[in-house]
Amino acid sequence: MRVTTRPADLDAFEGGIPVHAWAATTPCFDTSRTNNSARTAVPSVAGTGPPQNICHSQPATARVRPPSQTSFYRNGSSGTTVGASRAYWRTRQRDEWMKKVIIHSDGGCHGNPGPGGWAAILEYGQHKRELSGGVPATTNNRMELQAAVGALSALKEPCEVEFFTDSEYVKDGISSWLLNWKRNGWRTKSKKPVKNEDLWRELDASVSRHKVEWRWLKGHAGHTANERCDQLANQEIAKIKKNFTPEQLKSLLVQFSAKDQIDQSADELF
């Protein structure tokens, strides 16, 4: 592994550029798991696809701090100035070192609720990785959210992401609704609890690490990556139906529906 020389004055403040930013070959996809379906509240079925190391950074090059910024650290000026300089370099770090990743995701279930599956495809240059998972009892919206959470959680470092989803629920939620939900204590404009709050919280945490641009595309409209995600999600549903008897699936569906009703009843008390 070739490592570029790190300017000495970068060590002069806490929270400097991470060492990994100077490594010439650092995988940015999480290779320790193939899916994130275990995060859901009901038993899950393992995802598919062997782990693989992909998405390596380009050769790093040393950077020189502008004189106007260097003096802030050497002269030890006020905390306000140093803080502004830290923010400056953290922004520069994001702009210069973030890897560009394209993600497509999809999710769905047979019956709503019913057995569901999710899938995502991550692309970095010529490298590609497919993720998928399934849940015996869930909803379409939960699987769409799980696909987004699973994809972003697979990135091992902050990345610049162009995220394609065919779910208006996910795109509008993360782009328009989420901020107000958080301000209102995870309540909607009508003071009702946010549905799927657990997954929205996970997605919010996952997004915060990256620079994400959300794009909506129409499902089942011939987009290659979207069609592949749909295929993988349906394969996961087929696995569930093969591994569970109809009686087991019915029992899990009853448990899932009952839990959802209990949660709604509890929220109505307050």
C-alpha cells in the first residue's frame, strides 16, 4: 500500500484529516456483511452474494494548506478562528477525498403486509456489489427503507452518493419530511407518530455520514439497475416462501400486525 506523505502541520489540531484519507487503497464498501435484514423486528432471512473487497481510492496526493489558513494553527489564535479553520479543512476533505458511488435500491412484499424482500446495487467506477435480504412479515415501505439503510450502511467511509430509488415515500421522506419530523419529536404535522420510525432513524443516521443526492426514477420502466434490484428482492421473497411453511408465515404476519396495532394504540394514549 502506497501512502503519501502527510504534511506535519496537519497534526497540530484535534480532528485532523483521518489517516485513511492518505491511503492509496482503502475499500469503501463494508465487506463484513452481505445484508442488513437482521435489523428488522421479526426473523430475517440471510442475504445473498459473497463478500468482496471493491471500491478502492485513487492514488493520493499531498495537499498544501493556503498560507492564510496555516497561520491560524502556528500562531495559536482564538478558538473561533481555529474552529472555523477546522470546518474549512473538513469541508475540503469531503470535497477532495470523497469517492463517488452510485446506488440503486428497491423493496417490496407479496401482500402488504406479507413476506418481503429488498435489494441494492452499489457501483464505484468499474466495481459493483449487490446486496439483498428478506423478512417473513413486513410492508412495502419498510422494505424500501431497509434497502436504503442496507446500501448506505455498507459504505465503510464517507462517500458522495447518487442514490436512485423508485419509492416516492423514501425520497420525499428523507428530502422533505424528515427535518420536520425530528423537530416535532418524531411526530407528523397532524401530531401522529411517524410510521416506521425505527427505520427512519437508522436511515437518518446512515445519511449523516455521506453527501447524498436523492433521485427518483419510475419502477418497472426498463432501468437496468432498478430491474435487477426488483429481481433480487423477489428472489429473497421466494426464499422465504421456500423456507417457511404457510402456517409459519401466517403466524408471523399475525404477530407483525398485532405489534403494529399495539404501537398505534399506545401512541394514541399520549
